[in-house]
Amino acid sequence: MKKLYIITSYMLLTLMTLVMQGCLKEQEDVFEDSPIVRLEEFIDQYRTVLESSEDGWVMDYYPQSDQSMGGIAYIVKFKDGEVTAWWEKDTSKSVTSNYAFKKSIGAMLTFYTYNEFLHYYAEGRATTELYQGYKGDFEFRLDSIVGNDHVYMHGKRHNSVISLHRFSGDPVEYLSKVNELSESVIMDALLGTYDHYDINASVNVDNRQMVYTITDTNTGTAHNYTRPFTFTPDGVRLYKPLTINGKRLTEFTLEKEGDLSYLRGKDEGLTDLRLRMKVTGYVSYPDYAGTYTFVHRNGSNQERIETTVQLVPNGDGKTYTMTGISLQPNAFTLKLNYVPSRGTLILPGQIIGTTEEGWDVWLAPYSRRTTDFLGTVYQSTNYGMELQHDEEAEGFLLKFSAYDPTQNVAITSFTIRFFSGSTRMDSSTNMPGEEWYFSGKPYDADDANYAFRLYYLESLIKQ
């Protein structure tokens, strides 16, 4: 019986091996070439297409896995293992480096030698919040080629889709027009109708984000869609298509009619879609000048503090200076940046002076919460608070709100901190001197803890 079992088991194993070999033989016959050969052919196709454009490609580049910074325009030209890049942020030059294809779970394009333009969003900085850079990529997994005029890939680390569109023309001229449009566009909302759909969108031009609400007026059903975008010379291109009444919308063209501005659909079948551009609470640069009552709250007791300050235009159309904010007259002032696209002012983190010992004195953004009064202090000019005109308030009132291009930090306050490079002085044992205290908070050497902090900024009210 035991012998019969052994023989039967051997026969079964032999039969299974033959069946498996037959299956493998069938699988091998599906493709004429091996996977390695097919991958090489795939890479050769990409190389041929990318190098076939004499003037290169427009690259819509999106840092961040959630595309929260919006898209940035590049022109990239591929030839004989080299890539030359032009960038909307610096049109004064081009930068050439090397590129290659790699085999890593499929085909991958890599900009493997340093390029200050192409690596800008991927390289880390010596700061806490930017140690990973802006979470961009310089290596991309290849996805598809569409009609030899469009190439799609996605970042190896952060997964954002990067699209390349065949380009013909002068790179500097293209990107200069992109800059001209992006700096001149004024809108924070879009309004319009198409067929039986009402379309409303909030727009953040600086972060290049559109959040759409599309309502079917026949059923009353509404859906929300977030669409980051990249500027083009004559409009914007969306990160991914928006479907309206079964039609795919990918691009808009900007057009003007009298004092009104519109975005018109550029895609086939959607050229009669037109959305009116709108802006709320817009204030022109010179209209911010004046004397204000600065309102904020003091620490955990939420005591209301009012200080008289002045906003003084610097005459460059871009910045203001706030005076009257320091305890000692003219000990320090604050710089605010004007945002033409929204007509607002940004109070960012900034260096306001230097101590006798050589420490940088920072007005540091502070994400202090009102629940447990804890938070994080940032040595950064990227975070701060934004001032926008409240059209519904009496008089001329500017309301503070958190400003953070990454949309990950809720700034509510500021504090004075001393830094040497990225090293912060321990404020519990080294209190700032009286010259770094804010007005509106009487100096008390025995209880000076709150005098160098601006908690819970609320508003500026014009006097």
C-alpha cells in the first residue's frame, strides 16, 4: 500500500510538471519577443519621439503628490543624451544636463546629472519644512505616448502626472508670455453655465488651483472637483480633464470683453463654454496706505489688544512697510508683500534685525492653536498671514487669515526668535531684549513672556 502511494504520488508530480511546462510553453508563445526586448523597444520609442521635436516640448510640471503648488511651465529639449531646460521662473538662460532611460519596474526617464532648473523642486534645503525640497521629482515612470504629440509620465517618488506637449517656437518668448499672463490675471472665482449645468469655481491664482462645483439644473445634483492648472501663453491647462455633459475639458483661453474677462473652453465641442472671471475684496496697491488699528489677541486669556500702526507703500508696486509695531519707536518695522492677482497683502516670516552677538532676529510664523495653546514655530519666509478686504464690514477692514502655499500649515500668530543659521536660541533662558518687543504690550521685566509674541491676529481697521 505504501509503495502504491509513492508510485501514485510520483505519477501525479510528473503529470503536474508536464501540465505546467505546457502552460509555460503557451505563455511563451503569446509574445514573439522576451519582456526585456519589449522593454527596450518601448524605451527606443520614447527616445525617438522625445528627440524628434526640434524645438522641444512644453512640460507641465507638478511638485507635491497632491499638486497643491499647481503646475509650472518648462520647455525641455532632448538630443543625444542631453536635455536643455528653460523655466518660467527664470527666462534669462537655459540649463543643459544629461538624461537617460532606466529599467526599474518598467521604463523610467531620469535627469541623472544636476540641473538647477529640473532639480529645483526635488532638492532638499537646510530648513525644517523644506528638507525634502518642494517634493518634486527628477525621475519619472513612463506611461503613454498619444499621437506622437503628447507624452505622459509620473513622478517616481511623489506620483504626480507630468505631461509633455510637442512645441514649436522660441522657448523664451513662450515662457515670457506665460509670466506676463500669470502676473496680470486677477480672479478668485469663475461663474457660468453650459447647457443645463451651472458652473462655479473658486480660484487661487498663486497656488494655481481651481475648485469647481458643477450643478445639474435638471436634477439639482451637484459635484465638486479640484483641478490644479498650469499657465499657457493664452490661458490655462488643467492637470487632468474636467468632464462636462460628457465632454472633456482640458484647456481654457483667456479673452476680454470691455471691463469683463472670461475663460473660454479650448477643447473640441466646448468652445462655446465661457466662464466669467470674478474677484472678491480686491484692493489696488496704493489704496492700502494709511493709519490702522491693529487688532490681535493675547495668549491663552484671549485679551483683545489694539495697536496703532501705519502702512507705508514702498513705491515699487510690490511691497509695504508697517511702522508703529515695535515697543520702542522705529526699533523695527515689518515688510508686507502685495499680491496683484488677488489685491491682498501678505505678512510673511522675515528677518527684522540682528543682535549685538550676531544672531538673526526673526519674526517667525507660529501655528499656535486656540484649543491647547500649542503649535510649531517656523523659520521661514514661505509662511505667514494674508490680509484681505472684508467687503461686508463697515468702514475699511482687512481680515487676517493663514497664508501657506503648501496648504499644510495653519499659521495664526507670530513670535520673535533668534537664529544662527538654522540653530534657534532657547527663548526660555534667553529672552529677547526690550527693543524686540511689540507695542501694545507694556514691558515688564518680571513677566516678559508675551511681549515678544503676536497671538491670534484678527484685523487691521483703517482710521
